Amino acid sequence: MTQAEKHPVQYLSNYRPYPFAVEETRLTFVLNPDDTEVRAELALSPVDQNADLVLDGGKGLRLIALGIDGQEPDPAHVSRDDERLTIAAAALPDGPFTLATTVRIDPSANTAFEGLYLSGGMFCTQCEAEGFRHITFYPDRPDVMAPFRVRIHSDLPVLLSNGNPVETRQGFAEWHDPWPKPAYLFALVAGDLRAISDAFQTASGRDVALNVWVRPGDETRAGFAMESLIKSMKWDEQVYGREYDLDVFNIVAVDDFNMGAMENKGLNIFNSKLVLASPETATDLDYERIEAVIAHEYFHNWTGNRITCRDWFQLCLKEGLTVFRDQQFTSDMRSAPVKRIADVQTLRARQFREDQGPLAHPVRPDHYEEINNFYTATVYEKGAEVIGMLKRLVGDEGYARALDLYFDRHDGDAATIEDWLKVFEDATGRDLTQFKRWYTDAGTPHLTMTEEWDGKGGLVLHFEQQTPPTPGQDHKPPRVIPIATGLIGPNGDEVAATRVLEMTEARQSFSFDGLGARPVVSVLRGFSAPVVLHRQIDDATRAFLLAHDTDPFSRWEAGRELALSALTALAQGQDAGDDFIGSVARLAAEDATDPAFRALCLNLPGEEEIATRLSSLGHVPDPDAIHAARDGLATRLAQANHELLDRLYQDMAVDGPYSPDAQPAAKRSLRIAALGLLNRIDGGDRAEVLFGTAGNMTERMAALACLIRRGRGQAALDAMLDEFGDNRLVMDKWFSVQVMAAPSDDAAAIAERLSQRQDFDWKNPNRFRALLGGLAANHAGFHHAGGAGYAFTADWLMRVDAVNPQIAARMSTAFETWPRYDENRQQLVREQLQRVAGLTDISRNLREMVSRMLEAK
């Protein structure tokens, strides 16, 4: 039997309800590192009297006992393979019954970190998407929901599970979660932990105990996580009217974790990098991410837990909505324009790249082989963009009515995208049949705009939309595209406020009348739809929009387009860049403008973004030429504006104790942007001084990257190693920055050298991602014409796949854009992908990803 036959493709069209209801789940754990006993008692009621009882359960489960209402079933009616346990209908009672199983598992051998495993002597779980089946036999699917009662036996001092504590004593704890939940939301943690504790009173007056659990010694770095949790709880009450519904909310920081965090009901488990922070060890970006992810997982309590997804094809239902909610939260906590720009940058860097390659898929896929491979930017980030478009189309009031109806109608449900859209139709009266294509059709629409001015005050905007073919979807009918548009007069004043043009046809025109002079069109304001915009516009008009546009996103976008116009020309050997240099300098000098916004405008597009733009224009990207073009433009920008940049560097210094709040973080971001440019002309002198004097990790890491780029980083690297060699999160940064900032000729060799270090704990997902992700982020280094970056990555993917298939599959996306490069690089990548695909024991996770990439060309 081949692997493809053994693991068939799953199709949305094949969904069938589970033929049994689970009325209650009782679990008893006797924890032992290499021999844990799990007893499960399931109160079951048949929905289909003729159905066999099929329970998911991997081959790592050693079945010790099996009983139905206390009796062992006839062995002839019981069968088992590597993935499930089946009890024939003939052995089942006609009415409700209790199924009891006892299994033994080996957490210490679980290097995949899926199910129950050990992390530094601490027991913890990760069950999304299909990890619970590695703990016990169960219908491991999101539409099977039940209240859980969990008993834990262990000598470890802290024993946690979902819900409210029932009893806690030495060696024992019992927890009860009264809210029905699917198995993927189950959680257990047991270890030697310390709690940072606080309390929250809900709007209705209920008291909730809050705890952030960390390893001994990490207590001083958990305070910001607690602050973020309390902010999140208040915000969700104020903005969405959602209260927390248990007596306790626990967060646990775990070192070995494949994901960022997990929203298990009442017991959120977090990657420690998204909990632990202090000024000496965490950057401003770390703080902002902690705040956002704490909020994201808390918001899941309603959008994911109380209302979950019917099947894994509906993953975007909970993730897209919750990402949108955490984006709203961060916008309220910090700068809304800067947050919007940052979200679009992430979308373009990750999701547009996904849409343009062999891994493209709809926001709601209609088939998959391995669900873990669909925790993607398309599901999360594009899923959030779809929510934003929906809100823009129905308005704030319509959105609020629809969400209230959604919570009222589907509380306790396992819902679908159809349920979600029906709520909006019922609340607003809109027909969303066409809008649904955003969920079902893959690919990024390309929107072309032309202008027609009649010379008498009338302007007509003509739009055409077209979505390129993607794997399995050649033809894409038109979608609903909200196009937020404003008009700016020749003197820089806005002559027409933002108007949302609702495009529904393949070609459509919109008119503006009564204009005194031909305006400049500001289009796709706020990035009102996730599309690629094509318009005939010169650099002078872009510079005008950068100077005068009243929409912050569109203003930034004009500067970005100026930069990309110059960089694509430079990468092809043409002269360009003067318009950009002058325009962005004038903006950077605007003292009244948000420093974070100015920093975003000063930071040039990355090399991957330039390659994407060249590819979209029909050119074959040359990584070396792109690197030279970007390096050259940045140096010219610094030379032409060194006095301004030096003033900004001095003026943006923040006095007093470190604060991660938006205002001081914004000043540091502009100071660091100025430093990065000055570093190109001062030989690294400022960076060396800053590294030695900075009182926070934000500036120290920025200075370190600058020193590495100037070839002066070794002393600073040694100093960081001496100071933070025992700090796992700082050392992740230490590994990553060396390959990210390395010269392209040396990047793969430096990665190879670092991988030989004793402290390169490659089985730890954070450390592995730091090194391999750092190399992938060095565009010219990873794509070096000799192919060393490709070979290094492939070697490690094969090694890691044997112990952690999820991480191997996710890191394989470094190769996803390979078809756009020259034939030599294509051949080098093809050889490495074929080598990976040829692994005898390749996992289903990695095999699916590699085969999809190989099919691209």
C-alpha cells in the first residue's frame, strides 16, 4: 500500500456528521515520563443505530483495557489499524452507553510535540488539529463537543487542565470544564511552575482568577503578559460585548512548542517567546507581538471555543475572524495607521507569495491531505482581510448587528462559512452569494484602473479585475471588490472624500462629476481589498500622493511604489531613484508626523518584495542584482540626507526608563531606521557606540545587525554570548541575526557553522526556526547561485522530518517561489526537492508540501 493510499485526500464534499453524541468525557491521567496511563470514559448516545463506533487513535497508543458499560466486547467485533479503533455496531447497545478505554503512552518519546509530551521535565499538550488522538481513543474532530472532567495523578507541584478547579491536593488535581468543547481544545500541563497572579471582574460582576505560569526564574518577565491579558478582557467586553465565562484563566509558557500559542478553553498554552519579556531581553516588536497574541488567544474564547468550526475546512471561520479582532485590538492600543500598514506588509510578504506559487489555496480549502499544512497565511491573514472587506461593505452598524446575531445564534455550535455569511445576510439584508467567492477561490485578484477626464469637470474611473489561474482552479469569476477612493486637487487639498466603489463585474466604471480641475486619484485607500493594483502613474504623481494624500496607508503606498519603481529599474541596470530619495526625505523631516509612520517610509522594500514585483512584471528576478540595487539605493539615500538622518538619530533618543508603549517604541523605530541608513556611510561607528550604551534589547539588536553588516560584529556577538548564553530566547535572536545580516556569499557557510554548535538545539522549534528562517530571510544568501543555501536547508528538512514533521513541512516553504528564478537556480532547487521527496520514511506533512512544489514546474 502506498502512502497516498494509506492517507487519502480529505474532501469538504464528503463531510458527514458523527453518528454518536458524546454527552460527557471523563479522563484520568497517571503521569509518568515514559509510561503515562490514560483512562477515558465516554458517555455516548447513538444517533445512527446502524453505525460502527470509529475512534481516532494512533499506533503510539498501547490499549490496556476496553469496556462497554463495564463489559469487554467480543474481540471479533473490535478491529484496529495504525489510525483508528473500530467497534462494530453489533457490539453496541441500542441506547446510551459508556465506553471505557485505558491506554499507555510515552510522552518522553514524543519529539513531534503533538499530543502529550515533555518539555524540560514539564508535561504539556498540543491537540490542534489532530493531537488528541495521540493521547487516547476518541472521535477527534471539531464537531464532536462535550464537557470534560479531568483527573490528574502526579507528584509534580502544579497540575492544570481546562475549566474550573474541583479539587487540588498533594499528588492530585481534578478539573471540570462545563462548556462543551471538541478534543482539539483539551489541555493538560503538569510541572514545577510559578504563577504571576491577578484578578479581573467582568462587566456583570463575576470575579475571575488570572495566572501566568512560568518556569522558576522567569517570574520577572511575565508581567507584561498579564497586563496584556487584562487589556484584552476589557476590550472584548467593550467592543464586542463578550464576557469571560469561567472562574479562572490560566496561561502557561512552554519552551518546546510548534505554534505561537493555543487557545485551549481556560488554559492557554504559549510558546515562551510570546510570554516572557523584559527590556534587557525583548525588543519592541517582541512586546507588541506578546500583546497581540495574548489578545488573539483570549478572543478565541468566543470566536473559536464557544463557537468552533464544524470541520477543519472551516478553519478560517475561527482564525480569520480572530486575527481580524486582534488587529482591531492592536489598532486601538497603538497606532491604527501603522498597524494597518504592518498588516498589509505581512499579507504581501507571506500570503501574496503563497497565492502566486504552487502552494496557493482558497481561504476555505475544499480538500487536503494533511491539515497541519493549512495553517497558512491564506487562512489567517487573508481570512482576516475577507472579514475586513465584509465589515467595509455592510458598515460598522451592520457588522455589529451581524456579530451579535452570530453569537446569539451559534453559541455552542460547530459552524461553517455558510452559517457565518447567512448571519450577515439576515442582519443586513445583503445577498452575499458573490462575496462567498473570496472564501472558495484561490489567488490574488489583479485590478487594473484607467482614468478618463472629459476636461469639463467629469472623471470616469474604469476598472477591470482578473485573477490568475492557481493549482486546480484555472477560471475565476469576478468577485465583489470594495475600492475605497478619494480625489485630491492640484493644490493638494482633498476634493472628494473617501467613497467605497463596489465592483461586482469583470469590467466596471464609476463617475465623478462637478470637479473644478483634474484631480489626482487616491485609490484602494486603507488597502480596502487584498488585490494587486495596476495603474498608469508616473513617479511625479507618486511623489505628489506621498506629500498630500490624506489617507495614511495610501500615502505610505505612494512612497513604497516610488521605491519599488526605482529598485526594479536599478535591478535591471537602469538609472533611477532621485524622485524617491527627495520625496521620502521631505516626509522624514516632518516633525509633526508619527515617527513610526516615518520609519516605515524610510525602510526600503525587502529583496523578496522586489523579486515579487519583478516577477509580476514578467522579468526573471536576479537575487544578486536585487541585492546590489537595494544596497545602492539605501547608500544614496544616506549620502544625500546624512544631516537629516543624524538629527533624527539624535532627536529620537528616548530618555528615562524603558517602556514598550506605542509612543517611545515609535521614536525608537525611527531612530533605528536612521541608524540603518547612516551605518552605510559611517563604517559602523554609531552602531558600535549604541551597542555598548543601549539600555534595551531593541537598540542593541539593531546595533548588532548593523555591526555584522559592516563586518565588525564579532566582538558584539561574543559580548552577547557571554551575557545571555543561558537565555534561550535571546540566543534565538543571536543565531538568527548572524545569518540574516550575513553577506550573501557567506550566509550558507555561517549557517552551517552555527548548526554545528552544541547550543544549536535543533529539536527545539524556536531554535530551528531561528537558524533556518534566518537563512531563508537572507534573500541573496539563500538563493546564492552556488546552491549551498538550498542544500543546507534540504539537509535539515530531512533530518527534522524524522522527529517533528510539522516544523519540517512549515520550513519547506522557503522553496515555494523557486519557479520564478533562472534555470540554473530552478535546477538546483528541483534537485534538492527531489532529494527530500525521495526520503524512505518521509512524513505525510513534508511529502505533501514537497510534491505540491515539484508539481509547479
